Amino acid sequence: MLFNHHRNQKIVKKKLAVIISNKEIQAVCPEPIITNIDIVSYTRQMDPQMAVDALMEGYSVLISDYYSSGLKVLSALKKHIKTSGILKVDKPSGAKLKDQSFQSQRDFRSVFHEFSQRLLLLVSHHQLIVKKAPEIGWFKILYPGLDTFLLPFPQVQGLNSSWQWYQKGLDIPVLGRKIHPWFGTYFPTRFEHLKLFNSWLKTYKGEKKSAIDIGIGSGVLTFQLIKHGFEQVVGTDSNPNAIIGLNEDLNKNNLSTKIELIYGDLFSDIQSKTELIVFNPPWLPAEYDVAGMDAAIYYDSQLFPRFFEEAEKHLEINGRVVLLFSNLAQITGLNKLHPIEEELAKGGRFQKEYFTQKKVSQASKKTQRNQNWRNTEMVELWVLKIKNKP
């Protein structure tokens, strides 16, 4: 079967773009498939293993009847990966996936991602063309110039989950209100590090004229700063969706005069100095080049050295850098070196003024992943000052 993108449509390769601070920023979204490709059609009358076999052989599979048919194929694909020997796992024979290490679960997700991206759904006129499919408003917002195209099923699942969070909002206890995270923007799902930051802000005695929030994301740290009396905050992010979504939020809540948004990496175009720099960096070292939302989770080897070098240049003499971090990489064996401790030992730029940590809560019983490492995971708050030099 051939998917023909010329069928009853006019292709316009246009995605959402907005103007912020005189810059055109184009939203990042799952790449639509609009080229002619060979596909195998799947319906629920068929054995899901047939679809799995086609995916494993390199074919693209189109779900043609019910949305739930795609869920069945993904379930069968997970089972196949676990039992077929494709994935080398560090477990005794007969053990279940839940007994694997953090790294093994990471490897499983990587293999699953590779094959599941060929399981497709058809979108036409901003609707999924299968029965009993969810309504996803992102199609109209993110793909205003596209009529008919294909998307991988897992990408559609991500769009659906994101739309639900965006519509319903997420309660943030330290803010006392909801945030409505935009698609493709990292948002907190646990709050221990935010509570640490909130407690520290209550004791903060320095100037509150300005602050810089590096990697502003969904804006929670910035909103905390404003709540605790900071007059102006500059927030940067290399994720265009974070800037687009926050710009929308600021306009709705009349905060655009207090918060300036800059699209760019780390300190980007910031020329001024400030008394406080806050940074909630990724907590895990990357094994590959990171992009999109992965950049909010994984850090490359140069992120912390670059941050500390630029932070020193943008900090007032008596200013502070606050970092919210975790020992997750150390307790899961992904990284023996703690990047903040390494900077303090070798960087020669900063000295520790204050440090505190908080044990994280147990993982939800609903999660399908084994997260036994959370028994020893601690979130951390570091306060650094420019090092006194002779």
C-alpha cells in the first residue's frame, strides 16, 4: 500500500511561528511524514504479532481502524523486545524487566523507540483518521499549513498527553496555582527540589532587583522568584516551545513587564550582570547528542563548564548562583563525577556558600518502571559565590 501525499490536498510546509522580542521563533513538533512511502495496513482483526514482524523487518505499519489497535501493537512490540533476545539485559534467565538496572531500562526504551516510530497514524484536517481517537488540539496549532500527513503512533501519544496537561493544567504547590505547560516543554512531576528552593528564598536577604533563570522551561522557578519579591527576571531557553508557551502564559497573567524571555542557549544575548542566577540543569549525562526535550533531561560533557564560565561573567561581586540538582547519576552508576563538586574542586571560580538536600518520595505504584534507586536519591540545592582570589 502506498501513502500518496498528493491525494486531495495542497501541501504547504508551514509550521507554527511567533514573533517574540522581534525574533521569529518556530515551534518544534513531531516531523510530519508527507512523502510517498510504502506502508502495511493493520486492523484489529489481524494478529498484532504480524504488525510487530513487519516493524522488525523495516516496514512502516499504518493503523487503519481503531486507535486502540495501535495500543495493542505497541504492547506486543514491548513483549517481543523483552523476550526475543534483541536486547541484552543484565538479569538472570527468567527474570522480569522490573529486575533490570537503570541502564538496562534505558537501553530498552531506546530499542523500543527505534521500532515504534514506524507505527503510523493518519492525520487529516487536524483529526486522527481512526475510530475512537482522542481529540488533540495541537494538530491545528502546530500544523496550520498541513492538511493530510502521517505521524508515528508514539508521537501522537505524546501530543495527546501534552494536550491534556495543557488543557487541565498542573497544580504546583509552591506557587499555589496551576501552570499549563506547552507542548514539548519540560515541566516538574515531583516537587522536592521546588520546595528546597522555596525554603531558601524565604531566608534570602540579598537584593531582589533582578535575577536570571537559565533554562526557564515551564517557568516555575521564575514564578517562585516573582512570588518572593524579585522585581525583574530574565529567563532563557534553547527550546523554542518553552519560550512560545511562556510568552502565552505571561500575556494571560499580566506578567510580561516583570519577566523577559530570551530564546537562546544558556546566557545567550544577556549583557547585564545580576545578583542571582538560578539553574535547574539536566540531571543525567547524555550518551548521544541531545535535542528537544531530551536537553532538559540529559547534559553533555561541556554544559557545566560552559555554564560556570558564563555565570562568573554575569554575576555581581556579591551575587549568588543557585543550582538545583540530584545525585541520580551517581547512585545509578551513570556518572561517578558530580559536575558541581568537580567545578568547586577544579574550576577556581566559585566557592560553596550553602548546601542542602532532600530525600525524594517513593515512586508511584502505578509506574511500570522499576525505580528502586529512589530509595537513595536526594535532590540538592547548591548556593555558590564568586571565589575570593588572592
